[in-house]
Amino acid sequence: MTPLRRWWKGLIEFLFPPESDKWLAVLRIGMGLQVVVFTLFLRSDWHYLFAGTGKGLVSRELGEAITSFDSPLIPKLGWLVALGGHAGISEETVLTLAWACLLCMGCCLLLGLFSRPAAILAWFLHLCAAESGGLLAYGADNFMTTGLFYLMLSPLPDRYALDHRLVTIKPKDPQLLGFWRRVLQVHLCFVYFIGGLAKCLGDGWWNGSNLWRSLTRPPLNLISPDILVRFKYARIDNWIVSFRSRHGRFESCRVRRRFQSSFPQAS
């Protein structure tokens, strides 16, 4: 076997390792739980956060206008509101239906009922909410969108879902399951490594200004600033930078070791 064929075989083994669907069940249940918690925590503020100009905390149109600078094709709640307007449905009713639908999709993912349609709708609705409220979104929303995206592309349903019990489904290809798990692993390696690198390059994480601003403003100002000033060893910000960068390196090393083990040494 030539070295080129060995490398190609190693690449295929790295990208398509045989896996069971247990990780897919964990991802489905975890994302369903996250969606349910997300919607329930926002149930009283949903309209306040996503209402139009003059009705909410920050105008939804402002967040959507900023999002449109990246791409006008990014889904937004404004699309649903405009569609409901053509059907004679008020903005408040559309927002209520979007919230209820997102909650239902989260429950369906938890149970494994209509797994793929539920994953697609949950991804779309959460992406609309995250992009329309872009001024209030943070890293967890990006991870939710990413997780739902990979979930809807993965070979659902898994063996623990209700879909698997209600409908006779052929067993999933172990190599296809392994491929989507590997793609998710590589994606997370890049996310953590680049996140740690960005923090290492930012002065605010080294001189303590980011941590100082966080701990001296409500509602996190539980520790007296005098204690923070006197306790010179409380350099938690440096620990965070070190953890994020090392965690990304650790995960990338794990994947790299598997990658290298899949490639026999060329003679």
C-alpha cells in the first residue's frame, strides 16, 4: 500500500469512527432541556425583549437591523411578525405563538417525539430569537444554536427516543454516527482554542479590569471592592484565561492523538 493510500485510509478512519447513538441521545436530551429552560426563564419577559419600537426594552428592529449588516438572509422574528401581519395576526400574538412553539419543540426533543422536525423548528426559532435580540445575546446562545444545528443534521432518532419505539426504523450506520460526533468535536476544539486565544490577547483579562467591572456592578457586587483590592492573590481572571486556552489545547490534543493514531507511519 502506497503512503498516499495509507494517509487516505487514516483520514477515513479518523472522520468515520464507528460509534453508538448514546452520544446523540445525550445531545438530544441536553438540547431539549436547554430549550425548555430557556423559554421558561423568558416567559415573563418575552414580549418585553422582542417587542417592536416603543413597546419593549430595546427595539427589536434595532437588533435586527444590526444583524442585517452581516447578512439579510439570517432568520429573525421580524420575518414571522411580517408573515403574521399579512394574515391579520397581531405582533403580540405572533410572539406568543413563537414562544409556545419553541417550548413545545423543547419538550418534543426531551421525549424524542418527532425528533428531526422538532430539532429543525427549535433551531430556527431559537436562531430568530437570538438574532432579533442580538444586543442582549451572549455565548450560551451561540452554543445553543450550534448544538441545535448539529442535532438537526445528525441521524435522528436515537434508540432511546419515542420515535424509535413508535415507528420501526432501520439501525443507523455506526460510521455516520461517528462522523457527526467527530465534526462536533473538531468544532468545539476550534471554539475553545480561539476563545482562549482571544482572552490571552485581550489586556482586560491580564490586568484584572474585566473581572473588576464584573464584580463591582450589580447584581454580582456581593464582595466588597475593598476585599478585592486587598486580596492580591485573587487573580481569577488569569486562571480563567489559562483554563480556557489549556482546555482548548487539551481537547485539540485528544483529537490530534486520535487523528495521528488513525494514520500509520509512512515507511
